[in-house]
Amino acid sequence: MFLNLDIYLYSGVPYNAKVPMERILIYGLLWLTKGGDRVLNLRMPLHYHRILKDIFSSFMDIFDVDHFINVLKNDVSIVKELPDEFSWSTREYYALAIRPTRIKRAPVHASAHWYLENVLPVLQSYGIAAISPFSHRLSFDNLPSEIQKLRCKVNFKALRFVPHIRELGDALVHRLRYPSGESEALSTNYLGQITDQNEKQKPQKFVVVHLRFDKDMAAHSACDFGGGKAEKLALAKYRQNIWQGRVLNSQFTDEELRSQGRCPLTPEEIGLLLAALGFDKDTCLYLASHKVYGGEARISTLRELFPLMEDKKSLASSEERANIKGKASLLAAVDYYVAMHSDIFVSASPGNMHNAMVGHRTFENLKTIRPNMPLLGQLFLNKNITWLDFRQAVVEGHQNRQGQLRLRKPKQSIYTYPAPDCMCQA
């Protein structure tokens, strides 16, 4: 008997969280196959088929599918198309009717026992199941080590960006490392062309700053960003139009939100944080961001502090960016790739990108600065603090937030805290 599990992915996440959410969905997708004869404890031959789809951007547009399949070939049987014999189970076939193979409302961080009771009967009856939604639907605790290891393998080994993303990313990294050289046009022999130049010039270190400060973030935070009454009213109106008042933060004052660390850092504030930590005008910054609320005027102070600040547009020509132009997921993928090749990564606020980078860079033993948001919120509220006092408080408050290994605690994500599950074998 063959049981085929068809899972459709519909993430529907905003552009600035797109690639991290793609990763979360994918590595949440594959655990059931590995657990087929362990968690579900089925006493029969199993053959699970996976379909990877997304209504906004295809998995295949972002990730190298052949690499994905090859890395996991001994763990999961993956197909690119749904077998014809299961065409009756698709959403298109049923239109608005309820599919008997669909499993809805899986609890967040559900136990393995939940799947045994709710998914296994559907698989046994129909040979296929559609689970939606799927993000964060399996517990991080009390699971066999083989399942945890599969999660690690998917996240850190199987997911690789498509070649044109890696090629553009390599070009940007090279231009950050060797800024004095002319910008090389991309070609099929790009990496070979730069070998000689790399040997003659000492590579420069660079820092990636993920500036999570778009209009959605600014409005949803319900914080005051110093734009006066007009800005506050505009953000409040936008917040009402988008979320119809369902924003928890709007119940608190700006002082309360900042003291709790619930306000994203502005470009000016992230600049002051970096300056207090010892970065200066000679530091090369790469700005990983799509759209900044307030535009260039909002970034000007950060640029004054760090004149060697670059981004995708400043480093690559419009022709080189043609394949990613207007495609939010691909733009985010390039930023993610560059961030993974940087010497230091720092995010302006917690979120999907921050969490994914913290976990991935921890696994690769790379330095990541985690801003102490409550501390910074309180410091920025103190209008009388001197620069010396501010700098001392920042340095002391970030001594243990600069890449030190942190072991995962119960209920914490294995993707943000990969140790010990993904890293410690002893």
C-alpha cells in the first residue's frame, strides 16, 4: 500500500518576511515523512509525495529544486507534479466544496499524538492528505531525534537559492569586499574572472543591517517616530484601514512600548547603536531593506554616520537586477544571501528575517548582534543622557548579545536556536 501526502503551501506573508517564511514552511513540511514509521508508527510501506506551491511566488523561483531533491533523496520521496491518480483531491477539482482529504485548523506546535489521531486516519482512507495551514504546526519538543535532525538537514543543507540569485549575491559580496575595483558585469564565468583580483587586494569586512522599517511595520508598532501630529494621524489612519483596530500595541503609550522593547529601531537609532558599539565612518554597511518608511530623508542620518553604505541598487546595475526587479521574494533572497556572507549581521527589530538569520548564522558560526530592545528603548527615552553614558550603557547591555552560542530552551524554535539539536552530536 502506498500513502501519498500532498501538501500545498500558501504562505501569504508580507514581502519583507517572504524568504524566511518560505524556509519555515518548507522545513515544517517534511517532518511527517521522516516520522512516518516513527511518529505515526505505521506498519506498512509508505511513499509520501510532496508538492511545493505558493500563490505569490513559486518555491522553484527561489530555491534550487534539484539540489533540494538530491540532498533529501534518502529521507523523502519528492515529486514536482501531483500524480494523475490523485487529481481528484485538488482544490481546483472540488472548487468551493469541502475536500474530505483536507485537514484544517492544525494547532500551532501540535504534538506528534495530534497527527496520529487526526492525519493518520485520512491517509489510511484516501492515501493523500492536504494540511493547511502548515507553518509552526509541529511541536519543537518531545520528538524523536531523527525528526529534529531532518529539520536541521532541510533548513541548513537542502535549501539553496537558484543559480541566478547566488550569482548576483556573489557579485554584491565581491564588490563589498573589494570596493576599489570596477564593478564587473555578470557573466557565466564571473567567479573565474575575479580570482586574480582577489589575490592582489586584501578583502574588506562589511556589516549587513536589516532595516525593518517599512510603513506596515511603523504603523503596526503604534510607536511615535518623531514626525509630529501629522505623522501620528497618518499612521493611525493607515493602521485602522489595514487592521481595523486589531492592533494590541495601540492600547499602550509610546513610553510603555519603548520600555518594553516593542518599537522597531529607526535608521537613526540603528546608526547610534552601531556607533556606540565602536563602528565608525570607515565601516562598510550593506543595507538589506526593500522600502524604508520616510524614504531617503529617513536614511540620511544613517548615511552621514556611515558614508560607506551600500545596497542592491548602488552595487548592481539595472541590467544585473533585471531578473529580480519588482519581485519581492527574490529581492529578499538576494539580501539573505549577502547577509549570510557578511562578517556581522544586525537587525533593527526582531522578526522572521532576524530569527532565520540568527539561527542560520549560529549554525555557520558567524557573528550576529542582537539589539537589546528594552534597554535601547529606555535609553532613547532619556533626552538628557550624555553620549558617554549612552555608549557605556549600550556596550554593557550587549556584551552577551554578539554571537555567543545560546542553547535552545523548551518551546523555542529549533530554527532560531539550532544548538544542541543541529550542532551537538556528542
